[in-house]
Amino acid sequence: MTASLIPTLPGHYYTDPAIFALEQARIFENMWFCAVRASDLPTPGTFRSVTVGRESILIVRGRDGGLRAFLNICRHRGARLCTTAAGEVKRAFQCPYHAWTYGLDGKLIAAPNLTKMPDIDRVEYGLVRVHLREWLGYAWVCLSDRPPSFEDEVMGAVTERLGALSAIDSYEIDTLQVGKRISYDVRANWKLIVENFMECYHCATIHPELTEVLPEFAGGYAAQYYVGHGAEFGADIKGFTVDGSEGLPKLPGVTDDQDRRYYAITIKPQVFINLVPDHIIWHRMYPVAEDRTIVECDWLYSTEVVASGRDVSRSVELFDRVNLQDFDACERCQPAMSSRAYANGGVLVPSEHHIGAFHEWVTTRLA
Ligand code: FES
Ligand code: FE
């Protein structure tokens, strides 16, 4: 009878600070981490500081127009260089402690009495560089000395889901603009949020608006279950909006096959991408503690739509509701993870079996 049910991770994987620390070290500090939207750093000197694993990372646009990432730590005595989440400097970062000063390329350019210390190598004592790649309009960073292949791990996840990497090119995501951004402070372990995103067994129960737009979701099989499959809009649905009313003009590159369909992609460990014909919904997770995750969600539209000030609220409202419904469910599970009822975990029904592969992936990374 129970042959079709496979076990989940035990409850302590979601509550134990030691496991969370191991995840920070082995997963978030070793893999490519989607840190910022490149357009959030529009001009030289604009910067963001982002927590990746247990490190603070400074991402800045240089005078040459390129993005660079550094550990946000002064090389003198280790003070945190930038203490704000975002800001802008003219041409350099100056440490608030003893005023060591670094160029936008990370090089040490000035320090009190530096001329009296001629053998200081300004590169060696510059900021510590972190690997950075730009793709689909986001800056992805990796703290590992030898980062895994971006092509295999990040682009590969898209290929695995859509069947071909070129399928995502149609949406020209790097050219789109942020029409809306909402940050959710979710009181749940990051894995509960990934697992929730991966399955649609819950769709009929908690997502009335979404199943109205995507009737096949009511059947419980997530679009992610089948390679290349996008869930089709219902016959009387005009657009991917909270009430199924007309959306925006479809993005110019979207093919006929992709029109009126929704595709969801998970890029482990912290990105979810949702593709619909007229916009993209892009989630980035920032795990803060074993029981807390910040999820930043961007709604991306064409430049024309954002520039014209067209009303996007009905499309925003659909996924905002979906997010709140999902995060509410995750928050309901989190406290139960420490119950004796969940000491050995729960079970996955057949339509959730691919979550089992995620659990295996987690335990392998932590082993
Ligand atoms: Fe930054 Fe001393 S710690 S200048
Ligand atoms: Fe959901």
C-alpha cells in the first residue's frame, strides 16, 4: 500500500542550526547565488551589499561599466566596509575605521601615511574578489575558489526543465525592467519553500486564482513534472492576471508554442523563474536562519510597458496572492518540523516524487 509513498527528510533538517550552518558552507557558499538585478546598479559607483552564506558581499558597478563583487571587508583590520544594503560612492569606498580607501576595481588607492609604506602592494591589499557572472539580467556570485561550471549548474537547470536553453532566450529577460518588487519575510526554512515551489499537489487547495487561470494545475501535477511542458491557460482566460482579464502585449520573441502557457523553473539552490507570455516573475531566496528566509520577487516587464506607466497591478496581484498563499503554507509547516510527529519526516505522494530527488541532492551536498 505504501510503496508509492516515499519518505521526506526528517524534521530536524528544517530546525537544526548545525544543519543550516552546513548548508551555508556546502550549498550557498559553494554554488552560484543569484545576488542582484544588474539594473539595480545603473551607474559607476552604485553598489549593493548582499549576504551570501555567512559572508557579506559588495557588488559594485565600475568605471568601465562592468560589475564586480568583493568581500565586504576592509583588508586593514577587518571592519565591514559598507554597512548599508544599497548606495552610491563617487569613485572609491573609504573604510569608516582608519580610512583605507579602495577603488571601484577593489584596488587599495589610499590610506593615511600610505606613502610612508612604499612596499604595500595595492592589489594584494585590495578587496578580496568574488567570482561574478551576469546572465538574464542578474549578477550571480560564487564564493568558492573554484566555482562549479555556470553552464552546467545554472544554465543546465534551465535546459533540463525547458528541454533547450534557447527556449528562455525568447523572453529576452536581460532587456526587461523591474515593474514591481516585493520582499517577503518568510518564517520558514528555505527547503520548505523550494519543495513547495516544486509541487502542485497543493494548487487546488490553496491557489484558487491560479487554478482558475491554469486549470490543469487543479490536477496536482506541477508543470515542472514534464520536461518542456508549459501549463496552458484556460480557454476563457485572456491573460495571466488575478481575474483572468487581458494582460499586456506578449513579449516580442515569445513563440506561438510558448504563447498562453506558463513555465516554472527551479535553479538550485535559491532561484525560481516563472515565464508567461507578457512578463516574468523571478524569485530569489536569501536564507537568513534555519527558520527564516527572505524572498525577493521581481515582476519583469518590457521597457515599453514600464516606461508607459501601464497598469500592471492585476498581473502583479496574481502572483503576489500565490506567494502569500505558498509562504503561509510553509510557515504553517515550519513549527511542526520540531514535533515528534515529524521526527522521521513525512511522505511524498507520487506527484511529489521529484522532491525526493531534491532531498537526495541536499543530503549528498551535506555528506
Ligand atoms: Fe578599515 Fe582600519 S579596519 S581602515
Ligand atoms: Fe504554490
